[in-house]
Amino acid sequence: MKTVLTKFLAFSSIALLMLASCKKDGVKVTATSGKPGALTASATTIVLTSATAGDNAVSFSYTPTDYGFKSAVTYTLQIALKGANFANSKDIGLTAKSKAYTGADLNTMLLSMGLIAGNPAQLETRIKSELATNVQTTYSNILTLTVTPYFDIPFYASLYVPGAYQGWSPATAMRISSPSDNKLYEGYVNYTDAGSLEFKYTSDPDWNHTNYGDAGSGKLSTSGGNLSVPSTGYYLLKADLTGSTWSVTKTQWGIIGDATPGGWGASTALTFDSATQTWGGTIHLTAGGFCKFRANDAWDINLGDNKPANGILKYGGENIPVTVTGDYKVTLDLTHPAFYFYSLIKQ
């Protein structure tokens, strides 16, 4: 009898242990979709410039998604063009609760997204939270940013253009440049004073290296006299150091195309702004049409965009598309030799 009782007690103990073990295994954590965290930004209107490229342009911060329990969550900052429903978004994995961008880093990303320098554009940003493959992805609130990128302007091989128009100082003179470094240089200089039309070319921003002057008949010489333009105005300057030649062409710029008031028959004149050294104006443009920039109401010197349009101009380039009808602030910037660009900003 004692043996039977002992066996019964032993069996009962094992059964109780097994029952306890089963109850412990039955405690499960059920994940919900979670309460989304909140995304904030230090700025929502951002105008980037090369002068502030090293400064922080914007910082994003977020509060974590609340799933009701502690767990490892993957957070991703998503940035996309407004209205695209985050298609082709830039996805940045986050390891901290904030993400800061310098002006240079943000500008590089914006240009890679197809934004045109000098033109304000709207972006949408949000935080994506992911817990596991069988748990619904959670998204934060959406922030809208208005951003204006800038061009990272290259410095090509150059000649300096000191002259009477700026006090004969090579260090502060305008330049003409050779993007292919093939000894063919070009650039634009504005001459405003009839008594200050003479200039020279220098190989460096000083008078201590090679200097080029007029050898007559459109030729350059390292021992020649001063070069000059025939009258005041805005000039395209060219120099060919292989052939030792030079030329100047006076220009007055306008915009032309079926998107412009004059259609393809006549240029709509732009006005030169001496403060910014750019050409511009407010012009009504029509959706579905195109436009280009040209000098002297003729096609000898005309500038179009690339395809797809990116705001950078080239001689004889593609027609520039206009997608929305309205009044536009048009700017043509020829101040950076051999690297020309424009902006069309709807008012």
C-alpha cells in the first residue's frame, strides 16, 4: 500500500509540473499595428546656398512607435516629391531618434531626385516603422517641406579678365573658362562705362604670369596692347590660346517659344539686373509649350536645357517644357563662365 501511495504522489507531482509548464508556454505577446510616432523638422522652408553648404540645413526628429511592449523596431526616414504617394522615395535607415542634414548633403540628395536648382519644390517626409514581417508597417504623420537647391558650380580652367571696368585687378576680375581644358575659353562681361572698355587676359589672378593683349586683326599676343569692346553692353568674350585669337559679341537676351507671349516668331525681352548680374523678368507662360533663351532676337546664340530638364543650359540645347500656365519669374544666370543656368518660378 505504501508503494502504491508513493507511486501516486510521484505521478501527481510530475503531472502538476507538466501542467505548470504548459501554462507558462501558453503566455503569448500579441503585437498590434502600434500607435505611430510623431515626426518633426527644425525647418519647413529651406533655401540652400553654396555659401552655407557646411551648415546644418534641417534636422528631423521622431518619437518611437508604441507597440505596447518593448521590441526592436526598424525606423526609416522617407523623403519623396509631394503628390507622388512616396513612390521612388529616398529611404534613409535611422539608428537614432534624429537625423540632421548639412546643406551640401541635402542639396546632393535633392538634385539626385530631379529637382532643379533655383526652383522651389515641395517634398513630403514621414517615418516608416517596421517590427516584423507579420506585423503591419506603421507610418508617422507626413510633413511637407518647401526646398530650393543650388548648383554645385564647377571651377573650370580659366583666364582672368582685368580691365578698366573693375580697376584692372586680376584678383577680382571676371573670368572666361574652358570646361574641356582645351584652350578654348568663353564667358560674359558687362561693360557699363564708355570710358572703361579696355581689358586684358591673364593666366592667373595676378600680373606675374602670362598676360595676353591685342596683336591686331583678332590675334592675341603676350606683348600686345589692351583689348577692348566697341561700346558699352553685355558681351560674350572668347579666346583661343591654340590659335591665339579672340572675339567679342554684344548680347541682349530674351526668351522665345510657344509657351511665351511672342511664340516662336519673336523673343520676349529680358532685363539685365546690375545688382545680381543676371537677366530676368516676370513673363506669362502657357502650359504644354516650350521655351528657350536666345541673344539678339536671333538663333546664332541660343541656350536650351538638357533632356530631362535639369536647369543647366547649353548652346543649342533642348526646348524647356512648361507644365503649368501662369506668371513666372524668369532668371537667366550667365555669371559663372561656361556653366550657365536658369530658373522659372511660378508666382
